[in-house]
Amino acid sequence: MQTTDQGLRIAGTEDSLKAGERGPTLLEDFHLREKIMRFDHERIPERVVHARGAGAHGHFQVYESLAGLTSAAFLQDPKATTPVFVRFSTVVGSRGSADTARDVRGFAAKFYTSEGNFDLVGNNMPVFFIQDGIKFPDLVHALKPDPRKEIPQAASAHDSFWDFVSLMPETAHMVMWVMSDRALPRSYRMMEGFGVHTFRLVNAAGETHLVKFHWKPKLGAHALVWDEAQLIAGRDPDFHRRDLWDAIAAGAFPEYELGIQVVPETDALRYGFDLLDPTKLLPEEVVPVRLVGKLTLTRNPSNYFSEVEQVAFCVANLVPGIDVTDDPLMQARLFSYLDTQLTRLGGPNFAELPINRPIVPVHNHQQDGFGRHAIPTSEANYHPNSIAGGMPKAATGPGAFAHVRERIDGQKLRKRSGSFADHFSQATLFVNSLSGPEREHLIDALRFELGKVERPEIRSRVIDEILAPVSLEVAREVASAIGVPPPGGRFHVSAHPPGQPTTSPALSLAITVPGGIATRKVAILASPGSSGRDIAALRKALVAGGAVVEVIAGTLGPIDDEDGKAVAVDKSFLTAASVMYDAVAVPSGEVGLGALYADPQARRFVLEAYRHGKAIALAGGARRFTAVWGAGEESGAAGDPAAEPGVVFGALGKEFTAAFVTAIGMHRHWGR
Ligand code: HDE
């Protein structure tokens, strides 16, 4: 039954209380006033960064006890499960911006442990733009839209960002990541996560190790292609949010393994860079990632606002056994998150909101403030006290958080450590580790972004000051497309740290062995007269591998196949587009094929799939669709669909479907 906020049952909410049927509304109408008041205040300030996000509930389980490394209770018992809430996000765009913008993705996890909440507030890239948090407002101002006109939305392709980059060489490494395919994840379920900073693990004996945290998605890490990402932004701006929701709703629970790279405290400077410098990564080939547990996302939020919007992460939410380091970026974050929640969530009591509440009781003398939920009953709201028997008393011994004891000896100064000085060698390492197509995508991205920069002097400065020191070839290739001279002889060349690798294969997303096709979306294009047998056989093989299959036709409603049998249609060409799928198949059936091929929307569907490197299956006479990308027009191998990776054609049988499944398992065929 409907009630007011006071619990009063209301007889109707269709009409306001009026003086006469056609008369004015009365101020007395407390129900109307309450309803409108609540509506007027529905919006809260969006996050200043990471405003656009999607979340899910799940749980974490450690594979074996990590007691030797950390006393954290949730990392001790392989049988115990810890509830977790995760929020994925883009960084730059507003809350309503498109999911597929070129951007860093947030990967924030809140572990509700038996010792209080532990938040791992990470990103999908292992490094960051800046070395010291004091530069964060400058970075974000430069990234966000022009303050005069609020343009462009959710994009780094504008003058101010590249102006900042060109003057801040420490951004070079992260800029390479953001220009790479990593900034265009296929799905939140298919991206890696990183704690970025070096943390500390502390065991029960008080021994500490330095640690880097990783998340490795079980489905592998995969990317979209830029043209596809831009088209999706129009066709389905909720692409990533929908993908996460649909997968969980269908029971295809996303899984990520937690990985750690552990090094002795004394090795902070051993790897040719400073582990306190957040613009550096520890190559996996140097210190392997040990997989220690698994996060499984099992439940969609019940209410977006209450959970995804109101969740408040904080880098300072630590548990005994995990501690921070003196990374100057991390140190600033320790302050920032609490501070921003005060404005965003309207007061200091946000930790009492259901999504933020720890699963353990909270006892302290915090008091009052906007939106207080708890009702403390003690007269003693201070410590020490005698009237409440000194309660709550300070915790001691195991389970009480104790900051790592560290000797600090230095002058008070505003100065960057000399050990943070190399800004380029790891940017070069990253670029050198990319596969050929990934490198091409990176160059294209730089050409696009810098091509949108209006001031030629900024374009030139990026070429000379940032790209040339990273890779002379990349700088030259970009310069040639953006109307500025190639790098002069003035650029700085960074010395590669001796003994450190010059490539790290783990940094590439290229896949050489086909993976599974679970949760991959495949479109089957059909028309009245298409082969129902082909559709059924394709569906069977694809569903057996866990793929999601949708039949797309000119109109909704069942269509008759070539034998007159009804085939259900999931979407029409009006509501579905190639960019929403990982692969496309066209069944045989001459009548159907004639109609399909005559439909420009069907031809465009196949052409886009081709251009975006997707697996394409053309059964029987559907081979004619190879003409949409010009095959057959030229002589030689280039015009032969057989020479095109990821295109399967021939009569539909076991071999055909197996080849299609393998092609989808390669994710994309960049080599076309
Ligand atoms: Fe954040 N960041 N950040 N950040 N960050 C926020 O907190 C900040 C940084 C990250 O889904 C804000 O609640 C500063 C690095 C994620 O709710 C704010 C600095 C990394 C999220 C803030 C950084 C992150 C945030 C905005 C430099 C990767 C979204 C709203 C010192 C390791 C969490 C909020 C969510 C959100 C500040 C740098 C990750 C303003 C000052 C590095 C995933 O507090």
C-alpha cells in the first residue's frame, strides 16, 4: 500500500488536493508537497571523476592462505568467501556519457571483510599520468571539457589535454596506454585491473613486503576498435553497462583472479625505477604475477542509485595486513576520497549507507551530522570515559590495525625525488611490446587525437617532447598525418635502465591461440526464405560454446524459412547494428539471400563486421557478401575471401561451424 514518508497510507496519488474540481491546488496538500520535494532533490553531485559507472555484487575467495605474507583475515582461509561490491567506470565523461569513450576505466572493489572494509580502488591500466597528487586537479581540468563551452564531452582529443601532456613528460607512459587498445575495452568483463600504486603486505610477525595488485579476467582481455567504439557510442551508449548486467542476469558470472607481485622492501629501487613512482610498472616477466584468489560477480544491483551511485570508495579503507606506501600520488588519494564524499553524499555519514556499511559492528564516538542513521544510546560520547566503563576501548593485539613502522628522516621540502626522473623508458617498453596491429591502432589514435588539436604549436610540442623520446618512428608516423614537421634533432633520448627488459609480452593484448566463445554475441542475418536448417545448426554450435545468438531480420516477428517453417526474430535492422556483436553469420537459402543482399542495411552489417575484424560466416550462396568489401573485384589473393583471416564460407556442416567458432575465439582478425 502506498504511504507517505511518515508511513501514512494515502488514498490516491493521481490528483492534487484542490478547491473544487477545476479550482486551485491547496497548500494543505502535504502529500503533493512531500512528493514534489523529494523529486526536486533526487539529484546529487556526480563524481568529479569516474562519474559514469556500473556496479555488481559478488564474492572473493583466496586459493590458499597467504598468512606468510599478510595477516588480512580475508586472505587466510580458502573456504571462506568475502562479499564484494565492484564499480567499473570511465573517468572523464559525465554521468550520462557514452560507455565506449577512449578513456581509462576504473575498477574499484569493496571487500566487506570480517575486519572491516578493504577498498582496492584501481584502474584498468597499471600506471598513472602523474607522479604527485598535487597535479591531479591540473590533469583533470585539462582533460575535462573546455570550461567556457563544456565541449568536448568524454574525450581527451582537445587542445587543453594535449597542451598539458606536452608540458608534462611524466605523462608519456600513461598516454601510450590511453592511446592503445586498452582504452577501448570490449567489456568490463574482459579487462585487467591494477592497484597501480605499490602497497604493503604485513604478516602477523610484522614483516612487510611491497606488493602490486592485479586483476586478471577469466575471459581474457579484449578491445574494441576505435571506429566501432565511436559507432557504439551512438547505437548503444550503455554498451558496457548493459553487457555487464546482461551477463550476470544470464548467469554468466564474470570472474577475475587476484594477482600479486611481491618484492622485498629492500628492492624498492632494484628494477631500474622507483617502486614509489606510479608512472612505472613492474614487468611480469621480471616479477611474475602470482594468482592468489578469485572474484566472482554474481548479482546485479537492486537499485542503481542506492548502490552504484552511493557507493563510496576510499584508498584509506584498509584492513590489518595491508598498508600503503609513500607514493606521493597515493598519499594525496588518502585524503581525497573522504573529502569528495562529503560534498557528493551530503555530509559525513555516508559510511552508514547500506552499500558502504561494513559487515562488522562499528563502535566509536563519532556523532551527529547530516543524514545520521545510527542511534547511539550511550551517555558517554567521548574517550576516555568512566561512566560507560571506558567503552568502546582501543583495540590491541592481532586484528587491531597498526600502521607499518617506518623510519622517516628528511627535510621538509617540495621536491620530486631524483629516482622519479626517467619518464620515457617504460613508455618505450610499452610501445615495443605491442603487436603490429596494436601499434597501428596506437598511431591511428595519436593521429586522431592530435588531429583534433587546433593549435599547431601544441601538436608539434607533443611530437618533439613526448613522442620522439618514446619512439622516433611513432613520432614520425604521427607527425606526417597531422601537418607538423617531423621531430627535429632536439629531442631527449632516455637511457634504458641497464639489465631491464626492452619488451614485455604481457603488455600486449594480441592473442595467438583461440579462446572460448562464452558470452560472445553473434548475429545471424535472416530474411523470409533463409535456410532454417543453417540457422538451427549455427545456433546449436554457438550456444554449445556459450555464445549468445540473435537472429536479425528486416522486421520483428517470426519469418518463414525456405521450408515454410517459422523462425523467431530477435531484433530488426532498425534496432540492431553490427557493432553490438562479435561476429556475424549469413545462412544459405537463395530466396532469403536475394532479399538480404538487396537490403543495404544487411550489406552494411557485414561490411562493418569485416572492417572491425570480426569473424564472419557465409554459408553456401551467402558467399556473395564478400563483394561488400570488394573481394573478387581485384585479382589475386587480396580479393580472395579464403585469404581473409576470420571469414568462413562453404557448405554449412561441422567443419564450417568449427571454423567459425575458432574464428570468434580469436576475438578479432586485425590482420585484414
Ligand atoms: Fe581517483 N578519485 N584520484 N584515482 N578514483 C575518485 O572519488 C583522486 C587515481 C579511482 O567507482 C574520486 O568518490 C586523486 C588513481 C577510481 O566510485 C576522487 C587522485 C587511480 C575512482 C578521486 C586520483 C584512481 C576514483 C571522485 C590523484 C587508480 C572511482 C569520486 C592523487 C589507482 C571510484 C570519488 C568509484 C574516484 C581522487 C588518482 C582510481 C575525487 C586526488 C591513480 C576507480 O576522490
